[in-house]
Amino acid sequence: MNKAALAAAALGAITISALAAAVVGSGPSAGTASSHREAPLISEDPSADNTDLYAFRSPDKPSTVTIVSNWIPGEDPAAGPNYYTFSPSAKYNIHIDRNGDARPDITYQFRFGRTAGPAFLGNTVQSWSVWRNKKLLARGKTPPNNIGPRSTPNYRNLAAKGVVKAGDTLIFAGQRDDAFYGDIGSIFDLVGFRKGTGSTGGGKDFFAGYAVHAIALQIPISELKAKNSTIGVWSSTERQNVTVDGKLHRGWTQVSRIGNPLVNEVVVPTPFKDAWNRSAPVNDKQYAGPVVTPVLAKLMNQLYKLNAPETDRDDLVAVFGTGVKGLNYTGPTVADLLRLNYSIPVTPAGKVSRLGVIGGDNAGFPNGRRLGDDVIDIAEQVMAGFLKGNKVPLGDGVDGPDVPAMSFFPYETDPAGGAANTKGLQK
Ligand SMILES: [Ca+2]
Ligand SMILES: [Ca+2]
Ligand SMILES: [Ca+2]
């Protein structure tokens, strides 16, 4: 693809995700950043709640793609003695579409065992099994949560033992530091910028010190075999025989899903957020309407007179739902998938832009999503009309995570220890 096409494509892609993200990140009526506690029902079921999804070419092993999916928002490592675990009564899924029809061609499904006792006093190791397209692929164990130096000494070593190899695929499940970062406290106070327009620092990272539970996969590109080298990824959680809206569902019911960051928070109107969590990406066309006339753009204009385009943002719908031509287009089917064109090379560490494609770095969001990509700033700038020439240096004043990603699998870094109690106040 030529550079102009790529840039245009990139911008378009950003717009879509940005739109979604911007809306999410900035909307006072939205849930939390990214997809933390974004819909009414799932906020009562944190162990099934998808928070963020990442997909990128592995920087230290570019012949592979890494997918990281997080659950359980806002784990405070110090909040013992009943610590966080994956739910033994849920199914955790990572889906890959390789031909643009928004239906999964590869599904990795994880189930977790119970801990030997209550998750009390640090007994948080869980056995797991993973099936690839319903065929058993591997079994393993999570490391324990990071309780502290007496219960879980040499945590790096404990975590390293959690990585399992199945053929040429690496697998990890367990507690991680939340890679997401953002000034959620200020954003949800009417899209507040603590300093200027948010591009000069001064934000407070709400997620600093908090953890999540993650599943990470490193898959050889030779196994992906996607049309135009572009995969569409999403993650979901299912629960058995749950009562939803007063009605008992037999079998398994999907209760949460995520593709691009911030979509449910920003794009989907509140009355439909729970339904969105239960629906399949292949039916996402029904949610395209709100993207065309984004509420957030209107709100931002009312509050800050930003000149953001408020109507006719069909381009965003196209970008958000289909990928961008010349970048990561997967076809006409509209669906919220995190689309990664894995033929685009890894950007060397010194040249990575946290703004991804709008920062001239096509290996980042919305072409997949790396752990350090600043999806809130991207979303806000796109929402303000970056792609239509209205470039406002918006941001939340938080330009990176509290702890950087690791340079090796599973990349999302080790969680802070509970005993360190990074959130407590020393007396
Ligand atoms: Ca498919
Ligand atoms: Ca963090
Ligand atoms: Ca930011």
C-alpha cells in the first residue's frame, strides 16, 4: 500500500476506534475507562467482566502474534484475605476470525478449577485447561496472586513457571498489573482536563497499582492463515444457567465481550449495554446508529467548544466495524473486532508512538493494540475530528502506564504485591 493510502486508512481506523474509545473515555455517562464496569449487569459480576483486549506482533518474536485478554477490573493487590480468582463456573473465550465474516474460525476456551480451599491467605493457585476449537490443547496452573514477600517470594520466578508451551504456542493465565492507564476520575467528571487540553501531563492514573486477571497466548503467524494477513479478535465470557432479566437461560449464556477498547462504554447507549454484552459481533450492525451521531462529540462541543463534527460520521462506522482499507480491512461485515494486520512489521522500541496510527506508527492501535497504546488520547482526538482536520491536542494528561510492559511473554507485567499496599496511606 502506498503511504498516503496507509495514512488515510490509519486515520479512518483510528476514527472508528477513537470514536468508540473517545466516547468511552470521555463520556461522563459511560462506564469506566476501556471496559471496566461498563454495563449495569456485568458490573455485579467482576470475575466474568472483560476489561481490555490487546493483539500485536510479538516484539521479541515477530514470527508470532500475542493476544492478551484481561478480566476482573480494579483488583487491589492488598485487598485480602479473600483474593481474586477466575471463576470456576465460567468459560473464558478468545476468538479469532480469519476471513472477515465476524464468525470465529479459531476459539481458545479456558476453564479454571477451584483453589484447594477458599482463596484465603494467599491460596490462589488455580488449575486450568484450554481447548482449541473444542480439542484439548493444554493444561496448566496459574501462579498465585502476588500476596507479598513472605507468602509469594521471588514472584517473577513464580509467574515464569505459569507459562505453558503447547506445540509452538505459549499460554499464560493469572494475575497481572493492569496495563491500562488513564485519568478516569477526571474524565467522568464531565470530561474534565486537569491541565490545559490534556496534552501536557498533569493527569492522575487511576489504574496505577491495580491488577487484573489475564489470559495470554502467543501464536505462530504460520497458524493464523488469515485473509489479507488480517485477523479479527474478540474475547468473551460465558456463564451457565444464569438468570438474565428474570429469565433462566439453559446451557451457557455469554455475559461479557470485548473487541476494541471503550466501545460498549462509549458507543452503545446505556439501555442496550447489557444486550450488547450478550450479543455476537456478527450482529453489531444494529449498534452502528449511535456512532454516526456521537453523543460525546456533542457533549465535548457544549463543554469546550471544540468544533467536533457531530453528524455524518459514517466513515467512523465503516472504520470501526470493518477495518480500514489499505490498513486492516476485513470486508463489509460490520462487527466490533480488534483487527490486526500482522504483515505490518513491529515498530522498533525507540520509534513507537503511544498514539499508534495517528502518531504515524502503523503497528499500534487501531491496527491491533499494544499494551502501551494511549487509547484514551487517541479516542479523544479522533472524536474531536482529527480525521476531518480538526486536530485538537486532547488527552487525559496520563501518557503511559505506572509500570512498563515486560519485553517478553506475557509482556503485561507482574502485579504489585499486596503487602506493599501501594494505595495505602502511611500514618
Ligand atoms: Ca470467520
Ligand atoms: Ca498499571
Ligand atoms: Ca492518555
